[in-house]
Amino acid sequence: MKILALCGSLRVRSLSAGLLRAARALAPAGVDFRIFDRPGQLPLFNPDLEGAAPETVLSLWNAVTWADAIVIASPEYAHGVTGTMKNTLDWLVGHVPFAYKPVAVFNPSYQSHHADEALKETLRTMAADLIPEACVRIPVIGSRVDPDDIAASADFAPAIRSALQAVVAHVQRQSAGLHDRAE
Amino acid sequence: MKILALCGSLRVRSLSAGLLRAARALAPAGVDFRIFDRPGQLPLFNPDLEGAAPETVLSLWNAVTWADAIVIASPEYAHGVTGTMKNTLDWLVGHVPFAYKPVAVFNPSYQSHHADEALKETLRTMAADLIPEACVRIPVIGSRVDPDDIAASADFAPAIRSALQAVVAHVQRQSAGLHDRAE
């Protein structure tokens, strides 16, 4: 099973990125978990360029096409989705394989909700298949934890494992359903 | 009086950009109305870079510092603020002169409201001084109007003029208030 992670922060010491690296470390056996590592190199979305998309955009599109499911983690900036996160999604609105893709949104904050809700509204509008049991608050922000230590933290590892299991179960159910219909 | 316009779309034939060019053409006498023309060249916001901001970011900061008021127009992408618009604002969250700056938000759509509301929530969080009489829906989107003809349109010119007059009146009131307090 293939999971692609999208991060909404470019900060080196980003806790959202740390959370996604932790998810990669904790991914169940058999899961190929990759983090899209070039969100900061995407150009700002321009509909005029969709027909001649630059190489970084193609690499995003290929990664999304490759994935069975997507996991998103992003901070909130000024009560809104970060420009980086939304820019990544703006490039995916017209990318057909994104539609109906299972998506989990990890909210890394203790209390922020504006960006989390706006992000889900956008994802629903993009016809994402949001996985309710995997859209969870994993409040690493505000803690003193080191971004690189999240996977080892007894506070967070169980929640991350549980969310990833929910993603895997959802994709398996979906895949079984498709198989049934094909028979 | 100096007004800076920020656009949330990079499309050449953007109706939001057309609306702002129309506002420039219709600006009252004595108003220096400039459109920030490099939103697409801003890097994606990275807090790690705020201390050593690239030249395009400095030009944005200088333009905001220069302005007495700001006018914003942006489309809505997938029920959200565009990445381009939010990225511009992300670079301004930490730019002190943005706080308390009078801001007008023109909603160029007939029916979109998600992005307009999210944008205003972010602007309030950034301590912008939103001008209620100048935050108006001017629904050029959906019309057949040419972006370059908006200023000449009897359908839109009165609403644009009225909104700009509200911006001017607000800044004048504010400036008179400051003058009173200084005496």
C-alpha cells in the first residue's frame, strides 16, 4: 500500500513535518510511506500554466497518481490554511486522479480549528474521500517535543499508529469493494 | 492618499486583476493607486527566511509600508482562499506596518463566500482595520465582461467608485482622529 504525505510548512523545524516523519517511521509493515519533499519548489498556482506544468508540478501529480491514500499535516497561519498547503492543493484541483482519493488530515495543534475546517471544506470540494477515523488531532504543537522525536514519544505514537491503521483499513475496504463489484 | 492593491490570481485574464485595474482607473483624484504586480514571484512563505527575506518580499513589505490603505480582490479556488493570496498574507503576518492598516476586500464573485469569509477571518487575525462599507461584492465573475472593460461598465463602475470613496473617507476620518489626538 502506498501513502503520500503532504506538508503545509516549509520550516526546517516544522512540527507538522516532524509528525509526518513520525508517521513514516511508524507506518505498518507493507506500507510505502513517502513525503512529498518539494512543496516549497512548486510555483504559485496559475491556471494559465496547467497545460504546460513545470517539472515540480509533474512530480506532484505523479506522486498523487502513485498513492493509494494521502495524509496531510499543516500548521495554521493567522487562522487560515497556509499558503504552501493551499498552493499544493490548488495544483491538484484539476488533477483527475486526486478525486475520490482517500485522505487523512492530521491536525497538529492543540486548539486551532479554522485551518483544519477550511482544509476539509476544500478537500470535500475536490471530491476527496476523507477518512473520518483518520482525521484526527495529534497535538504536537505547543509541546516541547523535538520534531525528530515524535515517533519515539509515548504521547503521540499510539495516536499516529491508530490513524495510519484507519487509513490502511479504509483503503483495504475500498479495494475489497471494488473487487466485489468487478466480479 | 496611497492605496495598494493585492490580487489573489495570477491568470492573465483574471477578473480579480481586471477589477483592480478598473479600481485604479476609477480612483478619485489625489489617490495614488498601485497594484502589487509580483505576487507570483514571492517565494512560498517560510518562517525560517523572514530574517533574510528575498528581494520580492522586501518589495511587498515596502509597498505595504508605503500604503495608507489596502484593497484586495481574489477568486475562490475549491471553496478556499487561493494559495497565491494566502501566501502574500503569510508574508505580511510578521510585518508590523500591516497591523491596523485599513483594508477593503472586494469579492468578485456572484455567489462564492467561503474564501471571502476565510480571508476576512485571517485579516482580522492579522489586526487589519477592515472597512465594512468598502468590503463589497462586485460580481464581475460569471459576467461576460472583458477584464479590461470593467472600468467602462455601467454595471460595475458605480460600485467600484463607491467602495473607493468609502476607503478614502475611512482613511481621512482615521487621519483626522489621529490629528485630534495629537493636539
